[in-house]
Amino acid sequence: MKLITHNMLESRVKDCPDDKRFPLGINATKVIEQKVVLNKQFIINILTKIDWEVLLEAIKQIGYNEKIELPLEIPVEIEKDDDLIMKIHHALLEIEIIEGELICQGTGRKFTIKEGIANMLLNSEELK
């Protein structure tokens, strides 16, 4: 599961309060890095949909905050900073959680990540 995906997932467990559905916590037991071809315009465009604070926290949770240094805020003229765009690309698309779990902050419900896929299926009693 890539961090871009994590940034868009939320818990749908019925007992989870709305303000605790997002973001999901991460407990990663296996993380890999795989090269992906850079699409600079995609990175610039996706930044309007990314929760930047959640991305920074996800990087910490998987233990990559020493490897990837991102600013606390996205610069206004990001399109001029190729080095930063490459770092964001790396964080969003090249780091992949292979094994671990996502954790609902409102209920503690854990969603297993296996072979890079987060199982977000709910049991019938968890449905709204």
C-alpha cells in the first residue's frame, strides 16, 4: 500500500466517531521502496487532494522521517522546486507498505495489510 493510498482511506466502522475516521494509524512491519517513473505534473496536481499533515505523520509512523525530509508546509511555487517534487514523488509513490496494519483512531479496529493490500472489509456487525 502506497502512502498516496493511505492518505485517502478512512475508517467506515459504524461506532467510529466522524472526527476519528481519518487518518488511519499505521503499524508497518515490512516496507519496501520501488522506483516509479516521475510524472511531475501528476505530483503537482495531486497535492491539492493530499492532506499534507497526514502524509508527514505517515512518514514518521513507518520510520522514514530521517530518510525523507519534507517541509512542514507545501511551498507556494512548488512547480519550481524539482528536488522537492522528487521527494514528494518518492514519499507518495515509491514507498510501499507490504505488511502491517492500519488502525482506526476511533475504535482501535485493525485492518491488515498483506502483500501490499489493505483489507478494509468490515464484519456485518461493524456496518452502519
